[in-house]
Amino acid sequence: MPGGPSGHSSRRTFQPRDVLGRLELRSVVTSIDTRRDPLTKILVGTYEGSIYEEGDGYTGALSLGFGPDGKRKRLKRKGRTKAEVKSKLKEAVEELDKGVKTDRNYYVRDAVEDWLAAFAKTGKSSNTNEVYRSLADHQLIPFIGRTRLKKLTADDVETWLNGRAERLTSSSLGIVHSILKRSIRRAARHDRIGRNVAELVNTPDGKPCASPRSVET
């Protein structure tokens, strides 16, 4: 074939070694990229399980035996680290042993609404029900109602009460704190939560009362 000005062909000579080298390098890179942490066997209480890498974090699974239908029952939790996953599994097992029915979608507002509905059937005066409903709607639910009940802490309750103390009298503050305590107490009786963190917090003093019968909304 005709070449360039020097008479030599301008086409690059095919070098099988170059292709082989690139294939070998690609194989090494692929091996490194797809390497994952080995599966870790764990024992939480009396339950055996494992933690393995999945997505951007880790997943832990415990075997809970078999159900009445013969299918294996498994408890799973996810987290960014193995330690976080194991901690979540331990918490879940503790609740399981206590008979607590963990519901991640049960919020503080749900507990309050359930308690208010039950309280309304106890024969209390309509005025009392209205006061409790108003305080819950204006002073409780808007502030901590969106918190998952199982994630609610004593610090959350204390921060909320201290914030409300600037606007409510001591009497109203005591009532709204009581609503939360009684709501969580009812949830505990129905095995939705293990302990009542609202009872660990003292009710702070509110603002001076302008009228003996005034209840803020």
C-alpha cells in the first residue's frame, strides 16, 4: 500500500501484547472494585444471624425460627456501619423479648390521638375534652408529633417543655405534659413502646397565671 512522504505506511502495526495488557489491567481493576467485605456471623441473645455489605452500608439479619406456615422468620436492620446494624438488632431483640410490637410508622401524634379518642369515651365533661384537645393540637402535636414514638427521648421531651414554658402557665404546662405521659403509657400497655420517657422529665414552671381559669391554646 502507498505510504506517506517517506514511503512507509501510516497505519499503526497491530500489537496483540497491548490488547492483552489492557485486558489484564481491566481484570485487576474489576477484581478490586467488586471486592466486598466478607459476611460476618453474629449471635444476638439466642438468635443467630449475619451482617453483610449491601448498597452504601450494611444489612443485618437474624433467624427467628419458623412460623406456623413453615416459612423462616427473619429480623432485618440496616445501617451505615456494622456496629450500627448490630446495635439496632440488639435493640430489636430486647423489644421482641419484652413483647413490644415495634412499629416504625407509629408517631407521637398517633399515640396522642389514640389516647384522646379513648379519653373521650371515659365520660369526662365536654369542656375537659375540649381543653385537652386544644392543648394537644396547639402545644404538643405541632412540636413533637412528627417524632417516631420509639425514637422519642427524654431530652426531646425536656426541650419541648422548656420551649412551651415561655408561653404556658404552670397549670397548662402540667396538663399538656400529662397528656403526653398518659398517651405513651397507653401505648406501652398496647406493647408499642418499652418505656415511658415522658415520665423521666419533671414539668418546669410556666409563666405567671393571669387568671385562675385561663388555659392557653
